Amino acid sequence: MKVLIVEDEPLAAAQLAAHLSALRTGTEILAVCDTVQSTVEWLKNNEMPDLAFFDIQLGDGLSFDIFKQVDFKKPVIFVTAFDQYAIQAFKVNSIDYLLKPIERSELEKALIKFDSLSLPKTSNVTPQMLHEIVTSLKHKNYKERFLVKIGTHLRIIEVKLIRYFYSFQKGTFIKCADGKDYLIDQSLEIIEEMIDPDQFFRINRKYLISLTSVKDVIAYSNSRLKLKIEQANDDDFLVAREKVKDFKRWLEGEKI
């Protein structure tokens, strides 16, 4: 059995490979990819695996984006840290999922399901399934806290205390209600998928702001909006022109 692993945590990828080798003698791990882009490039230039394991959240986006760029029709077992209610769409299709941390007994059940698939061995991933899954991820199980490192110490930051997220010099930071800044590991794109869209809005490429941080909204040039944000003294808080309509709907409490 030839397997592709898409996982951005080296330890998790190594553990999965070890479980597979123990459960299926002769398993060949063709590659381990850690981003959407590297997976797309690998699939375009290599033979297709018999089975693929896709972590849902990767450093540069969701693994569902891979299907938008590559015609991939082999069976997939998704790996996720989300609760199972967020991925119910998988349960009635020839695709299984594993919750982290992966248990060998659960992996064995998934492999038995893979073995039982009738030919041709193709996944039943449809646009409707992807829509339902992404919708579930966006509306369920939102992140409530972040763990940040301060020197040799770790500190928990509650999302309700965050005024905005911002990118600066290739890093991503949190600005808290007390005015302090903390560096975090995730990109703004990933954070958008993790937090409640009713409470946070991406106004431009640099800022992802909380509803509670907005002190004033001012009409600005080129049909844009300028914001006065709590714990911010600069003028960079401009709502991108293409986002103005959705931003106004967000302020009114409409679903975006």
C-alpha cells in the first residue's frame, strides 16, 4: 500500500507512519507534505498514492484547498483536532477521519474501511460535501484561548481579551486589552478559520479585528472606511474597498 501523508506536525506524521507500518506490513510512505502548496506540487509531479492522510489545518490553509487545485480522486482519511460533529459529512461516504491524537485501534478501523472499498478506489468528495464540512469548521468549536511564550514561560490569552490580530515583519501578533503584544505561531489566514466570525473580521491583509475593539467608523477616500480601534494609535486600520459591504453587514450582525 502506497501512502501520502499531509501533516504539518513532524511528530504526528512520524507517529502515523509508525502506526501504519505496524498495522500494514509493506506500507510505503511515498512522501510527507506539510503545506497545501507543497502537496499540490507533489501530486502534480508524482504517482498517485493508494491512500492519503490529510490533516485538515495546515500552515497555509485548509487541506480542502488541495482538491481545488488538483484532480485527486484517491481515498482520503482526514485527520483533525476538531470534535466529530464538525465532520459528520464524512460518515456516510467512503472517507473516514481520525481525531488527534491518533489511536492505533481507530486507525485500524479506518484501514479496514479502506480495504472494503469496492473498485474503483475513488473518494466521494463532492463540492457539496466540502461546503458542508468547511461550514461546520467555520461555525463550530471556535478557539477560546491562545498559548503564547514569554521568555521561558507560557501564558494563556483568552480570545475575549484580544482586541486584534496583526501581521508585522513576517510574524503574527496579538494585541490585548491591556495594550500588550504577543507573538503567536499561526498566520492570519489560519486564525480566521479558528475564531468566531461573528466577533472578528479581517479588514485588510494586515489586521483581523474584534467587534469590541471598534470605537469609531469614518468614511474615507476611494469608498473605504477608516476605523478607530482600541489600543491602536496608527492610521493603518482601513477597511479594504472590496470588504466594505461585508464589513457593514458584520457590524449589523448579519452572517457573512
